[in-house]
Amino acid sequence: MNKRICRWVGLLWSGLWKEIIDVTWTLYKIMIPMIIVIKVVEEFGGIELLSHWLSPVMSLVGLPSEMGLVWATTLVTNMYAGLVVFMSMDADLTVAQVSILGTLLLLAHSLPVEVAVAKKAGVGIVATLVIRLGGGLLMGWILHHIYQGGNLLNTPAQTVWKHSPTSDPSYIAWAFDQLQSLAMIFLVIAALMTFLRLLKLLGVEKLMAILLKPILSVLGISREATNLTIVGITLGVSFGGGLLINEAKRGHISPRDIFVAMMLLNLLHSLIEDTLLILLIGADFMTIFWGRIVFSVVIVGVLVFALRRIDESTCRKYFYKKISD
């Protein structure tokens, strides 16, 4: 029994700290310059201006205008950077609002990197941007009207990842405040990656793969693309997309299958890690996990239905192409 426990502990911690440091350092290299840029923009009144520009979009989904900056930051960088901005605002939102914000962040983030991956897989930039930005806003709009109409989740969000900024206006106090935020991010990453490693050892990823296979089959994704798509759903667009690209180059998967798989991955990826991250700011689990799955499957299902009625030459012209083209 003791040997088995020791083996489990060994598997859990093997290389984990190195992985945590590597991931944190990679994120810091993106986030620290972004924090400085945002401070400069704030000093020149850019935050208020940007919030004003984004106000109509945010009001569409029932969010305060300043949440537009959180989403904009997330779109060009990643969710960690966006959540740093969210923390710095110390906003008081309801569970419904945080769930809607979380939906926007989950469906559309890290666009420069993930759009490039999709393009490499033969999916057009416009198609990727439409499915991600349009999908995020559509789901946010639907949720807003459901929550508002049913008077649901209107209690204050209990944010686990919360940091109240200092009232001292000096730059030294601001710098110390940001260091506290960065330290909090390190702790969050360490806890998150440890939990993910534990889930992997418990076989949760394999269970998810078993549950997702029938859904992918209904969407018409071929057996060859199914396993690779599941990798993307559990680990992320870059992982799944990279594997799909390699198989497509070998001619094992058709361009249409690649397109459908990438459309699904654009809406549904990093299902475990990203969900846990958004839960930290007080979002509703049913919304950001099951709601996201249902929404993604329905949207891609409609897309597949439409594609079956469009001839291959038109699809190649407007939607996708062979990677070797």
C-alpha cells in the first residue's frame, strides 16, 4: 500500500515544478509588458475611451463597459492576462454577469496565436474570427436574455481569484500591487497544474474522450480526426490543431473534416483547464462547462448541415483548402 502511494506521489510530482515554472515564465513574458502598456494607456485616458467604444458591445450581453477591456486584452494575449485586468478593476458583478464574461473569454482568446494555427490547418482567417467572436457574442447574448428573463444567478459573484488594488496613487504602490497580482497568478498556475496532473492520473481525460466520441460522430467528424479533435478539446487548439495539421499533410484526413474539427475546436478547447480558471472568478459551472458544450455542438451541427448542401469547389474557395495548396 505504501509503495503504491509513493508511486502515485512520484508520478504526481515528477517534473511538475519545472512545468509550473516554464508555464509561469512564458505567461509573465506576455503579461508584464501588457500590464505596463495598460498602465500607460490608463494614464493618458485610453481606458475610458476604449470602454466608451466597447460599451455598445458589452451592453449587448449585459456587461459594464469596462469589461470590454478585459475581453480586448484576452483577445490579443491570453486569459491569464485578461483576468489580471479583471482583478485590477475590482468589479462587483453578479454570477450571471461573470458567467457571461467567462463565456466571452472562453470562446475568444489568444487570437493571434490560435488564428494562425487554424490558418495553418487550411481554415480561413475570416471563418475563424467569425466563429470565435460571433460565437462568443451570440452565446453571451443568449445567456443574458435567459438570465434576465428568468431572474437567474443575480446574486453577487464569489470570486476566489480576487485582489483589491491599493488606494495609494504612487507608481511604487502600483508596482507593488502588480507584483502581488503576479504572485497570485503563480499560485493559481501551481494549484491548477497540480490539479490537472491529478485528474490525468485518475483517468478523467480518458473518461472525457469516451463521452465525447459519440458527439463527434454525430457531427460527422471521421474516425481518423476524432481522437485528434479530442486532444484539442481537452488540451487546447494548439495541441489538437498541430496534430490535425500533421495528419492532413500526410493525406489521412480530408480538408472538410479538418475544417469541421477546427470549427469545433475554435469553440470548445482546453475544456478542463480553462473551465477551472473561469470558475475562480465566480462563474456558474453549468453555464461555462455544459452550456459551452451544448452551444458548440449545436453551432457546429448547423454548420455541418449547411456544408452538406454546398458543393466542394465552393467550400474550397470560401471556407477551407488543402494544406498542401
